[in-house]
Amino acid sequence: MNVIALIPARCGSKSIPFKNIRSFCGKPLVYWNILALENTPEVDEIYVATDCAKIEEVVLSFGFPKTKVYQRKPENAQDVSSTESVMLEFITQRAIAENNLMLLVQATSPLTINTDFSSGLQKMKDGDSLLSCVRQKRFYWNPDGTPKNYDYRNRPRRQDFDGELMENGAFYINSVGNILRDKNRLSGKILIHEMADYTAVELDEPDDWIIAENLMRKYILKSDRSKQKIKLFLTDVDGVLTDAGMYYAENGDELKKFNTHDGKGLELLRNAGIKTGIITSENTKLVSRRAKKLKVDYLFQGKHGKGKLEIAKEICALENITLSETSYIGDDINCTDLLSAVGFAACPADALLDVKNIEGITLLNKKGGEGVVREFADLILKSNNQLS
């Protein structure tokens, strides 16, 4: 018996054009499920069923060994086409043996990890088919004003409330024989694989994209900060320590607004033995004065013929530490090389999209100039304490 994973990924999408290959946390959306399936030892083959030459090109460019592309028929790639029609077409055209298992995976649920697939497949020995769900601890009501799942006269506490299982659409498992017989992804004795509650999000609307990327960075993407203590903290100025605004006095003097909470954050880092530094492409006396007041160990201003990454490497060499022991917060494209290289990278909530899409970056809640450096400093100190 083989396990064959099928990912439907058609061209058409009315809400988000070409969403299956749109960039999601720095990679095409479909990449994440393929990667998880490639890392699932129980899965033998992976097929992306598409009607789109562009999607085929992107999928094959990954170079994954277990992954192939299946060209689905146009009649099964319409807005009204069911997923079951694609499954049945694939099984018939590929002459898949009935004793094999089919793992149907939705590209619009990128938060699924390989252990979810493995756990679901291992449970199959106790049933005929399986679907993934999340537990929703919400109180539901009927239109006639009667409660569906609780007694409002005896409202339970959240920790005492079992909630309800909701289908999250991440994946389904069934035997090929069952699918052919029942023309459905589920049949017989149906089992449940419960997933983390954050996996409830599906990428159907543009707003879903923003939410899901933040969840992906928070829960799935890992960086070396889980292995290394941070020993060096570096920050940009405009858009991080400031709100990126350019203020001019009547006499032409340039002004910048800093946040005192960031000063406390740098003080806390310094007290914890973490070196601090500022790297900015601007060259102003007011930044020099602010850096002096903040008591940072390093200040690099202006154009040096070097990028921020090269400057950070020089500081690391002086301190005899590695980039994986370094943290950096930036907001613009001239920060991307350094953000991609350090062990703990973060950006303000109003950073440019290209920065937010850097793999593994932490998207902070505050905007530049609102105390975002203090927010990041607290995360670094918490991370270091957990590694003590």
C-alpha cells in the first residue's frame, strides 16, 4: 500500500488571482504544503493537480524528489468543479490501485506541518477515512434566539468548556477504493485529527493572507534564536527608533521624534550584558547625540561603501560572536540582507511588505517610533532567559 498526496491547485481564483503561487512568507503558497509532505516519511508520492502552466513551472522549480505535476482536465478546473471530480479524474487517469491511501491536501492551509500528516496517517488503522479539525470554544446561537451548544443560564468557563470541532480544510485521508465507490473524500468510519487552533485560518480573502502570514511566522517558522542566546542587538533609526517622519524647523533644522520606551529597552539589554548598536545610512548630529544618550556600544552612520550586513559582520568579529547570536530590527529594503542573516530578526508593524515577507522574521505589534525597540528587547530577554 502506498500513500499518495494530491494537492489541487488551479489557475482561477476570483478573490486572490494566482493565489496558489502568490508569495507567502517569502515562498509560493503551494511550497509550504509540498515541503511538509516531502518531510513526511509515510508519504510516497506527491502530485499537484493543476490546469496552469505557470503553476507547473513554479512547482517543478522546487526540485523536490517526491513531487510531480498532474495536468487536470479543463472541465474539472472550473469555478463549479468539485474537488471530488479532480480526485476521481486523477485516480482513473493514473490507474491508482484501490488499496492505496489518498491524502488530499489544501494549498490554502499552509500552517499544516509534517507531524500532522504523519499523525493522521497513523490513526487510519482505526477507521476508514479521516479529516482535520480544530476545536472552537465559541458559543453558538440559532436565529430564533436559542443557544446551540451551551446553557446561557449556566455559562461555563472557557477552561471547562469542551467547545466544538470545526473542519479546517487542511487535509483528508481515504482509501482509493472508498473514493471510487462513494465518490467522496470521506466515507465509512470517519476519524478526526485535531490540529492547533491557529490552523483554522484559510486563505480565501486578502485579509486572510495578512493574518495567516503572522501566524506562520509566530508558530511555524523557526530561526536559530531557539538554539543561540543573543549577545548583540542592532537597530536601524528611521522607521524603527523614529516614525520615519522628516520634521523641519523654520530655520531648516531637521528634527526626529524618538520614543523614551526604546531607551529603557536598550538599557535593559545593556544590563543583561548584551552589546547594542545602531546602523543607519543617514549621517546626522542628532542621531549621534541620541546614540550617546542611549549609551550604545556601536554607531555606524552614513555611506561607507558597505552594506549593513558587512558592518554587522565587522562588529561580530570585534566581539568574537556570530551572526546567529545577533539580533536586528529594520523596516526597509536596505535592511533585508542583514535581517535575513541574523539569528533573531524583527520588523515594526508598518515595515515594507518585502521586509515582512522575510522567512522567519518576527512581525512586532508596534509601529516605528511607538516603542517597537522596547517590544523587541523584551522578546530577546525572554528568549535568552528560556535558554539559561
